[in-house]
Amino acid sequence: MRNSVFSLLGLVAAVMLALAVWGSPEITPRPYVNIIALLLAGSVLWAVGMGYRSSAHQPAAIAWKATARFVGWVGAAVSIGVVGLLLVADFPTTDPMPWVDKARVIEIVIPLVMGIQAALIFSPDDEPAMEVMLACPRPIGWLLLERLGIIFLTQGAVALMGIGLSLVFIDGQSPLVMLLRWIPPAVFLSGVGIYVTLRSRVAAFGVAVTALLWFALLFFAESLLPGAPTIWPLNYVQPFLWVIEPFVTPSMLSNSDYWLNRVSVTLLGTYLILSVLANLRDEEYILLGVRTQSTLNEATS
């Protein structure tokens, strides 16, 4: 399954490259971007179906209390403190930092904290008693899903509280738009954190990559939009990057383009999470970082 999933991701990348060369760098190639979004949606649905088929007859007991103790309260406390400080802080109107806009505080803080937490929740080399857990009848993937679920629940509660405060103090905001501002980047950065940690087997590397992506995509969001000044050969790829830019605001795109962006960013993050779950089916890879011949045979069959 893993090889098939990554082959499909390679196909998506090849299509993006072909369309970038084919398309005009001066316009937003919406039909081509629609194809990219459909390919992402198809790959996610296929991965979900394969994951369900492989786990349909396996035990799925949930240990919420133990998972909640493992995740802890530090991440939620950090989010509450930073969101509260940014909402009450009085920044100069000339300050160029994105958090000057109070409506963006939730989308800036929550995805970063969630991405860092996701990078730290499962590193095979740092997990105690990994051999024992792999010997249990319950799939190891449930452990990852439980921890990720607790992170989403706690950080989601913080985000909802922040949105409530923001609606009280800032007029003219839409609750739906505020949800769309933080959920897709949170899913995307969580997927990045989990994926990089598992592939590198170093949680610190997952944290570093997540933080670096957050910084680059947040502070250079407008530079990735079609028509923004850029250099060759990025001018051929730039018209397509807006569809997977997690920190665009509704004012940067039309309504239809903004919805397409939100769906595509969410799908990409979901795809990364599903790719990690596919990797967790290989016990030898989890323990040693190498592929088994049985897994390779399964992928090619």
C-alpha cells in the first residue's frame, strides 16, 4: 500500500509540473488547479478505503485516559497563553507582523502548536516498550490516531474560546470563515509534523521542519499568489502554489478560490497523516527503519 500511495503522490507531482510548464505564468490556471484538487481528493479517498479494508477485522479499543495523560496539558496552556496575549496586546497599526490583525490570531497560533505537538507524539526510536505494543493485537496506528485526536480536541476547544472572544471584541466576522482560517492549516501542519518525524525518526527534526514551514508559509503567503513578483523558473510554478498555501486570507482570493484552497490544504494534510498510518503497518520499519520483503511484495501485488 505504501508504495502505491507514494506512486500516486508522485503522479500528482508530475501532473503539477506538467501543468506548470504548460500553463501561463501570468494568470491563475483555475482548470488545472481543479485537476490537482481532484487528484488529491481521489488519493485521500483511496487511502481511506485501503486503510479501512486492512483494519476492518482488527481490534479497535480506545484508551482515552492513558492517551490524555501522555499528551498532557502543556500544549493547550501554551495556546491559551499566546492567544490571550495576542488578543489583548495593543500593536501599532504600522507593525507589519501578521498577528496585528486580531482576526488572524487563532489561525497563526493554533496550527503551529498543533504541528509541534503532532511531531512529538510518536517517534519510533523514543517510544518506550515499542516491541510490546507491536505484539499486542491492537494496531499501532490506533495509538497515533488517539494522540492526534486528543490534540485536536484540546486545541479545538482553545480555538473555539478564542473565536468566541474575537467575535465579542471584533465586529463583522463570520464564525464559518474563522473556522476555515485555522482548521485547514492545523490539519496540514499536523500532517507535516507526524510525517517528518516518522520518516526521520527524530522528533526534533519534525518540530524544526514544521516551524520552518509555518514561518515561510505565513510570512511569504502573498509572495506565493499569482502575479506577485518572483524569479525564473518560479514564475511557472507560482500560479499553482496558492491552492496549497495554508495561510491565505479571504481577501487574497475570490470566494470560490478560497474554498478550493481550504479543501486542498485539508486534503494534503490528511494525505500525509494517512501515509504515516500506512507506514505503521510494517513492524520492521517501525523498529529498525527498513522495509520488509513481505511489505514490498504486498505493495506490488
